[in-house]
Amino acid sequence: MSVQVGTTAPDFELGSHRGDKVRLSRFRGRKHVVIAFHPLAFTPVCATQMRNYEADQTWFGAHDTHVLGISVDSVPAKIEWAKTLDGITYDLLSDFHPHGSVAQAYGVLRDDGISERAVFVVDKSGRVVFAKVYDIPTLPDNAEVRQAIEAI
């Protein structure tokens, strides 16, 4: 993992399943951001991970935090996947083209072309305050993310 706690998060702009482009730097000074890299859409652990973030949206909102779910899937795939997840109100972003460029910038692009399952928390100033890579089959614990946000 090349992005470490205490460093400035690399900026990026990616297409969202909600039909717009999202740039990380637009949150600076306004919101903390959870960047949740996940290997692929339409997989059980990834679906549970994204649903868990949705279940915590009230908490995230109360703590000025926006979630960004990122994988190498295309925008059309993200749109269809979001429909199966029963309503995702945060952004599911496509790191499809150039393939995995954001995952690579964060040091979590695997040799097989998918990203690691990794979570970064970026504070309002753009500084990384939490960074963790999980084994692919491991579901990240939202309690760790909430603790990192509460410590800001």
C-alpha cells in the first residue's frame, strides 16, 4: 500500500453509478471521505460491505462523512449492481478506464487486475487518517472506520 496515514490522499475523478463524475478534492473543507476499494461488483462480500455502508448512512451523515465505493467495474455494471443492492445513496465509482488507475495510485491494484479490499479514511483537509488492506474474503468492520472518524 503506497498511501500511508498522515499523507495527502491522491486526488481522482471517477464516474458514479448516479450518473455524474465525482472528484475527491471537491469534499475538501466540507466532508470526511471513506474510500472503500472492493474487488468486484456482484460478489457476496462486496455486496455485504456496500450494504453495511448504506446501513450506516445516518451515522456518516451526522459525522460529515461521505462514502465512495470503488472497483474496476464499468459504470454500467455499477448502475446495475446498485439496483440489486436495494438503494445505495452514496457513490459507487468506476475505476475502469484507464483500468485501475486510482487503485494503482493508492497502491492497492493487484497483479490480476482487481483492487485489494482496502479502506481509507480521508479527513476534511485531504489527509489520510486510516488505511487498511483486508484479505479479499474478509468483510471490513465499520466500527474501525467509525473510530477513525471519531478520532479526527
